Amino acid sequence: MNGLSPLSVQEIMASDPAHMPMERAPEWMEGAAYVIDRFVPLDEAAVPITDLGLVRADAVYDVVSVSRGQFFRLADHQARFARSCDRMELSNPFAQAEEAALLNELVARTGLKDAYVWWAVTRGANLPHPSDRLHAERFQNRFYAFVIPYVFIKDDADRQAGIHLHVSKDYIRIPANAIDPRAKNFCSLDLNMSLMEAGAAGAGWSVLTDGNNVLTEAPGSNIFVVRENRIMTPELGCLEGITRLTTLELCAEIGLSIEVGTVTVDDLVTADEAFLTSSAGGILPVSIVNDQPICQGSGPVSTRIHNLYWEKRWAGWHGTPVDYEAVS
């Protein structure tokens, strides 16, 4: 690996003083939430049982991470969330600046320096007259959000060794002309069931295709394939990932050739390296695909991008500092 090894990110977060949380009241330190119109400690948060986000998966959401007290690419996440709302004909009750202030206050209430920040807009309660359901503007859409300590898909050991990835045989990604995958939405049973399939196969994570041997995305993650310093990632059938965008920028910065287009299962199983990208953990190397080794541990390209991702964001790249005094 050219002398490089992946940074032990979880270990750093657990031991470096720059990551230590601010002192807060006990009821807020495990997490905070915003439910429709009020802030509450996480264990008091609940969704009304008739909300169509719950009973019909009629909602969009987004996730932004905080590390060393800084949101990463907050404006990009907010812009994607706005596009998701537009694509699903949902109306965010908050303007962008109001939304940013609300998310900041949630983090400030917890005092967390490393946090997972989730928010959503749901369709809201069902309407009394069936004909009203034909008109998106007649619903009262609802806003929900919560903050918890930073979430990792996998741990430091997995980033060192690389994970075993299973290409789903039983499930395909929902077609784009059924549900637009560019909108981060609640309709994810295809992704979730592929994880169960991967677990039964002894793998550590899954990735889905479009049913024609073309890769789309993994649960909560985009996928990248590396061959001879050429980086490939799917263009269609996948979320417009913010960590995906970041990875494309990092690849360009270090002079790697990038192809955003069609990536097949054959490209993956014959790759020099592969990795997943997500807000929940950054860069996750793949060492085995369908029981076939493709790389020994985290390969040199994956390791370089992984380390650069964390080094740059901890130095403030694309960062928005949390205002920990902004608690109403």
C-alpha cells in the first residue's frame, strides 16, 4: 500500500480532545430531535402513527455529518434535500437559512463534536376526503429531524481489511421510472432486503444492479471501481451522493482519471480495487466480491482517498462550524 494505511478514524474520534463533546444536560447528550414544531430530547421523539411518511413511506430525507465541530458540505446537503422535495412534490416548511439554523441548534443542544444529523419532510396526515389526495398542495407536510453521535457503517478494522461485498442476486434496485433514486426517499426495502441476503451469504454489505448486470448503488452508499488508476462510478440508478461528489473532487485533485457512466458487475469482480462512499463513514474499501478476493486489505488508491478525505475535512475543507451557543 505504498507505506500508507487507513487512518483509524473511530480511534481518533474517541481519543483526540478536538472531538470531545461539550458538557450538556444528561437528557440531551445522547441525542436531540425536532418533531413537527418543537425540540425534544431524543428519547421523547415520536412520529404520529397516521403520518403518511410512516404508513406509506411518503417522505424524503437527508443526512449530513459533523466532525470536529463542523458540518461537512451542509449547503450541498441542503440543496440536494430541496431537489428531493421538489421531485416528490413535498413542501419544506422552512427556508434554507431557517433549516440550517434548526439543524445547528439540534447539534448545539447535544454538545456533540462528531454527529449524525438526519432530517425529513413527510406528506403529513391523510386527508379526510379521498379526492383531496390527488392534490399535493392540499397536504400539510411535516418536518422531522434528529441528531445522534456519529454513525459508522463499519469500524476501523473493516477499513483496514476491506469488506466482503455481495452483489445481490435476489433483488434489483427500484427502477428510476418507478421511484427517482436521485431523491433520497423512504422506499428502500430493495436495499434493506439485499442486506439480509448478504448476511445470509456471509458477506459484510451488499450492492444492487438494475437487473441487467449494471451496478447502481449499495444501501446508503455509492460504489467506485478502480482499475489502473482509472476510477469508475455509476451514473444512473443511484443517489447523487455528497460523499460521491467529494470523492470525484479528490480524484481530480490527485490526478486520477474519472469515468461516470455504466459500470458492470464484471468491472467490479475484475477490479484492482473498489470502495463504497457514504456520510456514515466516508470511504469504505472492498477486498472481496462474492467470495472472490479483488484486493488485499485497503488498496493504495482507496487508502489515499480515505486519508485525504478525513485530513482535508478535519482541516476545515467544506466545513461550517457549529455555533454551540445557539440554543434557544
